[in-house]
Amino acid sequence: MKKILQIFILIVALILIVVQYSFTLISKPYKGSIQINFKHIVGNDLLKLDSMHYKNELGQDFIISKFKYYVGKIHLTNANGKDFISKDYYLINEDEDFSKQINLSNIPNGTYTSIHFILGVDSLHNFSGAQSGALDPLNAMFWAWNTGYIFLKLEGNSSFSKSPSGVFEYHIGGYKQPTNSIRQIDLDLSSTPLIINSNTSHLNIQSDVAEVLKTPNSIDFSILSSVTDLKNAELIATNYKDMFSILSIKNEK
């Protein structure tokens, strides 16, 4: 009788363990990851620093020597309207291939139909002074005189520029009115939804540098070859809001 009781207790204990494990599997949210890749172009051409000759909307020639910008507060919205949000900031730099790849993990499994992020650095991080990582002043994206970050930096040369050596430089920043150059970027994924599962999916985003110089404001190198403070910054910021588009999505099964 004692042995039967022991066997019964053992069976009950095993059943409880199985039930508890099954409940854990059911209640545990499955998560996956994505790799976001940024590809830089100028109109129909690939961006190549210091070598490729381009023309702006006004037919003015130019060469690009530097192109980098901040992306932050990335969030994905799934088909049920729920969000995954990352609070980190990333410096996307054409001169550093590794920087054009962002890896996000611990994303709840699901089908995501849009991605949102800001180009710029929010007021909280601007008020916090110099920081580390992507926001380290050593990245040469921090205005010591203004205690704030440069959101986007575009530099190069044009024969139409009246600056010394034909240089043009656009260092865009400002996080409060009347000059707020932070721009919210919203990209629709509904035509090819991003599917998150236990594998890593790939989201490829295209950034068109030509858009920085046009629509709605056509930038004339002969008139405006330099923006390195808050004056005229919003002219450029209004343009770069539209420079992003979805290139492709690869969902891993």
C-alpha cells in the first residue's frame, strides 16, 4: 500500500511538472530579431564618396565627401496595432559599412506592417550633454558651442559653390522651436509585411541623398553652400524627411 501511494504521489508530481512546463510554453512570448540595412543612393546612382560626379535638380554638378546621420527611437507596428520600441540611437555613416546595419532582438513574433523612427536626436538626449556610444562627441556630430547634436552631415564640392575650393557643407541640427530639425519617418510595410519569428528577418531601407537637396526646397549651391548653425536648417530638414524608402524585405522561415 505504501509503495502504491509513493507511485501515485510520483505520478501526480510528474503531471504537475508537465502541466507547469506546458503553461510556461503557452504563456511565454516567442521572440525574434531583424537586421535593418541602409543603402545610400543619389537619384538612380549608388553613392560613392569622393569619386562619383552627380547633378542636383538644378543641373549643378557635385561630389559627396561625407554623409552621415542619426536614426533613433525605432518602433515597429504589427497587424494588431501593437508596437515594439527601441530607445537606442544609431549613427549611420557612409564611410563605415558596419554602421549601416542595425540589429534588433527580442521582438515579439508577429506580422509587422509599418516601421517608424526619427532622424535626429530627441531633446532629452540633447539636454543630457555629451554621451557615449553612437552619441559620443568623438563621432564629430556634436556642437560644443550649442550643446547639441548634429542630426545630419552632408559635405562635398561643387563648381557652382562660391565657398573656398567649391566646398558645400550642411550640418543640420536643432531640437526646439523655432528651429526643430527632428523629423519623424514613417514607412509602410503592408504590401510586404515584415514577419518576425525565431529566425532573423532582413529589412533593407534605401536613403536617397538627392532628396536632401530638393523637394520641397531646391538647394542652389551658388546661393546656399553652407548651413552650419540653426539658420536655414529647417530648409534641409524638410527635404530629408522624404529620403527614405523600403528597398526590400526578406522574411526567414
